[in-house]
Amino acid sequence: MRALALLLLVAWAASIWGTAVLTQRLVAPQLGEARAELRQLRAYQEDAEQKLERLRDRSTVLKRSDQVSRAANQELQSVLAERDQEIALLRADVAFYERLVGSPSQRQGLAVHSLTLDPGGDGSYHYTLTLTQNLKKAKVSKGQVTLRIDGVRAGKLSSLTWDELVQSAKAAPLAFGFKYFQQLQGSVMLPPDFIPHRVWVHVNSDAGKLEQSFPWQAAQPQGA
């Protein structure tokens, strides 16, 4: 009985060993292929991660470059706008002095050179009025100036007189006295329901009377 049991045990062990050997022979090639594919996948993963990192770095560089370009473009636009404004002011100055020293055929007497009305809030406007005369042998010109503004109020045509503009029942006119040019400055007040259309300048000088008008938009400073 012992010999039979021993024989059965040896046969069982041999069967298990044979099965293990056969399994190893069958599975070993597939396991090797799986390991090779795993190594290849890991290599692909590392390569993909490296490419992704390079793309991220490139994206960061492009974003910074775009920000720099935008900032440079904005600065350039600002500089160009400032230069345009400077050129416009220089042209105005040139035209002003050309009128003062122009040719005899261009020479004229007392004139309203310019008028600007700069809004100050709550319906107030700061005005700058420039008077000139460029006669060859000009003498001092003296006189007074008042303003009138035409527009619409409550759906009807309306005008604001000098007294209404300076909010004084007996407002004194602006006095001037100059030989070549003079600037007069002050403030006027417009009612909230008044829509201005045109500004009139009335000049009463020792040489006579002068009346000149400016469209409201033309009297506004640049950018207003």
C-alpha cells in the first residue's frame, strides 16, 4: 500500500511539473511580447509627455510675445494720437501767426480768431475767446465782447443772452484792449433742458461792430 501511495504521489508530482513546464512554454512568449509592448507604450508615453511639455513652453512663449506685441501696439497708438494732437495744435498756431504777419492782401482788422467752450460739469462751460488784428500799422484796439448761444429749449427755438449765460441781471461785457491779439476767458452756464446749436460773438470796438458765429460742435475742444 505504501508503495502504491508513493507511486501515485510521484505520478501526481510529475503531472504537475509537466503541466507547469508546458504552461511556461506556452505563456513565456506571450509574456515576453506583453513586456515588450509595455516598454514600447512607456517609451511612447515619455515621448508624448516631452512633446506636451515643449508645446506648453512654446505656448507660454507665444502668449508672452502676444502680450508684448499688444502692449507695444497700444503704446504706439497712444504716441501716434499724441503726435496727431501736437500737429493739430501746431497747425493752429501756424495759421494764427500767419494771419498776424500775412501778406498785405491778407491783412485785415479786428477779427474773432477762435472760440472754445470746455465743459466743466453741471452745465458750466469755460470759454477761451481769441481776438486778433493784423493791420500793418495797427493801433491798440479797445472795446467790449458778449456771447449769445442759440439752441432748442422745450422743443422750441431759444436763445440765451449774455445776462442769462453769466447768471447776472446786469452782467458787464468782457472788456478788451490789444494791438495784435488777446485771449479772454471765463465761464458760462447752460440750463439742463437747453440744447445748444450755435454760439454768437458780438464785438463792439472803437473801430466798429463785429458779429461772428461758431457751430456748437466746432467750439468744443478736441476729444470732447
